[in-house]
Amino acid sequence: MSLRLFAKKDLLTLMHEAEGEGEQSLRRALGPLNLVTLGIGAIIGAGIFVITGQAAAQFAGPAIVISFVIAGIACGFAGLCYAEFASLIPIAGSAYTYSYATLGELVAWIIGWDLILEYAFGAATVAVGWSGHLRAFLRDIGVSLPAVPVSDFHLAGIPVHLNYDYVGFLVIMAITAILVIGIKESANFTTAVVILKVAIVCMFIAIAGAFLASHAWQPNHWHPFVPANTGERGHFGWSGILRGAGVVFFAYIGFDAVSTAAQEARNPKRDMPTGILASLAICTILYILVAGLLTRLVPYTQLNVPDPVVVGIRATGQPWATFLVELGAIAGLASVMLVMLLGQSRVFYSMSRDGLLWPWASRVHPRFRTPYVTSIVVGIFVAILAMLVPLSVLDEMTSVGTLLAFVLVSAGVWMLRRTHPDLPRPFKTPLVPLVPILSILASGTLIVSLAPATQIRLVLWLVIGLGIYFTYGRKHSKVQALGLRTPEPKGAPSMAD
């Protein structure tokens, strides 16, 4: 078999897969409301309830508001590119599928492996935050969970500190069980939780705004708005604002997760752009408001805690509101984990269907019609990550994986416009190539702003993935085995090599 690293899947093949029926197809059960709430379910969560305070305390100070604006702009560019692809190629797999259609198999493998990093580490990050919120909530009502076991040792001369967060492990396994049962049930759970946590976030905004308006004597915690740099790149000052934007970028990956569910949408060509762009716009506004109010209520130096929004609402002196925020955070973070694990399993499913991963990853449950084996395997892996890996490492690994995905999707939109300008596009990214170029530049800048250790871990992760591709994936690839796909009718748009 000849090695065709950049072989592409053509449009007709993808459309056939998207419209396929049978035991190994996914159930189309999601409408536009489900998709918007799916996106909000992933976006509103750890970004507001955990990462905002930590990024403000460690990197940007009150200027974390600017960090959210920068991250939101970068996401807006990428979201427009995702919307075009999701309407054109409405199939499970998100950026992996888009890259396969435009940039070829090797790039598709890289982005698929990168998405595994994004969703797995993202779900583990949220699980750690959920554990911290649950413990704080239980302490407030007089219940204490057993302490988290810890161990310190040296690995190849490097000191290692592990927290065995059993609560994070257990919640991931519970979410995995929900996903195995079915996508419709999962979406309904997410919709209910999204309504609750959006109400809680709006309540925080209203109470915090009213408190600040009635307490003119309140110390000005926004001064200085941009704290002076400590002398180390990424710690306050403008480099800290950029570092903060790279860190909080983790909070925006929800619209990416929407695109992984395209094969389960009832009308993906119409509803996928709505789900992606509406969820992104709503959450960006809420993020900026919460970040600004939080750093105005409480000195940013006090926000490096697992539950910064709870710390903020306590400053208003409203115990009932504190209780509701804690409850909303616990429910909200649960929905984020669900959406991330959903996205992870659907990427695995798509890669396995293409022969790039093992056949068990695309096995569909005969009753629930969900990729249950991959959901269970992914759930166990993520649960172990949540139990062992520190929050700061999980957060930045999720961000760098997301940013790399955005770079490749944006490049794919630009390339496809040049190679196949006449394809029917239900949604078109405006100002091509300007918007894709701006997306690439913005995401690339944020990758550079992250810690060098995070960039090194990304490279090591990709090296492991390429090892799997060259030892298994390319040998079992259906695209490689078939060469060019079944010939298309004369005059049909082709996306083959």
C-alpha cells in the first residue's frame, strides 16, 4: 500500500456517512435549543467558577477582564470558521473530520489526537474544580469528607507531588454512565442544568452589581487595574494579560464540543452555526461581567482558590446567595464534564470508523445507540487524570490543545475556499482569508504565551500520537486501503486528492 500521508476524504463520502442508517449510526435527536445549551453547558463552568479567580490571582489581576476579551475575540474568529465547516460537513468528529476533508490524513490524525488531549484534560480539569466546590459546599453545611490522600516521591530525580482526589474520580465515572445511556438523555440533563447555572450566574451579576452600587465606600480593588510585572514573563503586566488569555481560553471550548455532535443533530446545516455562535456570544458577555464584578468585590490576591465566585458572593453578605451559587457551581461543572466527555468519545468514534484507531472505539450499543465502549475507556482514563494530575497542569494542557485545533480548522477553511470555491455552503465565514488568518495569528499568539513546559508537553503528546499513527493508523486506514474514494458522478464537487 502506497503511503499517501495527505490523502483526503471527499465530500460525498462524508455526506453518506452523515446520513447513514443502521446499527452503527448515531441517533439524530438534537434540535437548536439542545445545541445552544450543549455549548453553554461546556462554556459556562470551570471558566467562571474556577479558572477566573486563579488566572486573576496568578497572572493578570483585575485585567483578567481584558484577558477574557482577547480570548473571546480569538474564539469569535475560530467560531466563524467552525460554523462554516459544521454546516458543510455535519458529521461527528469536529475539527478532526474537517481536517480530513481539507488538509489530509496526517493532519487529521494530528488534530484528532490533539482533540483527545483537549477534551480529556479539560474534563479532568473540571472534575478537580467540581471536587473543590463540593467540599466547600459540604463544609458550609457541617459535613466534612475524608481528606485527600497525598504522596511525595522522586521520579528520575524529579520531585513529584500527587493528590489522590477520589471525589474527582467518582464524578467522572458517574458522568460516563450517563453518556452510555444515551445522547438524548444526556442533552436533556444538560439543558436542565444550563437553565439552572445561567440563572445562578445572572443572580451573581445582579447581586454583585447592586452591592457595589450601594457601597460607594468599598475599597477600589481595581487599583491598579493592570498590576506591574514581577520581572517574570507572564506574571502580571501586559505579558500577564496574554498569559491569562491563554489560560482562560480553556473556558471557551464549549462551541467546539457542539460541533462534535453534528451527526446527532436533526438539522445540522441550519442548527450547527446557531449552536456554535449563539453559545459563544452569550457566554463571552457573561464571562466579562463576572470577571469584572468578581475582581471589584474581592482583592485579586485572594482569588487563588477552588471556588472564587463563592468567595465573591460571600463578600456581599448574602448567605442565601452563597448557598445558591455553591449549588449552581456544582451542577454547572457537572454539565461541563458531560459535554467534554461527549466530545471526546465522538472524536474516538470517528477516528475508529476511519480505521485510524482500534475497532472497539466505534462499537455502538445495540439498545442505547451510543459508542459505549469508547465512552467507558475514555471515562476511566479521564478519571485517573482527575485523581492524580494538578489543576494548573490540566488547565494549560487543555488550552494549548484547543488553540492548536483552532489553528488547523482556520487553515482548513482558507484552503477549502481556494481549492473548492463552488461548494454549497449553508453558512459562509465572512471576509476570507482575513478571518482565518486573524484566527491563526490570535491562537498562535496565545500558544506562545503559555508556559514553556506546557508547549513541551504538547510536543511529547503529539510524538506519542504519531507513533500510534505510523504503527497502527496508516496500516488500517480505510482511506489508504481504498486509494481514491468511489468515483463521484460527473460534475460533482470533489474533495479527494
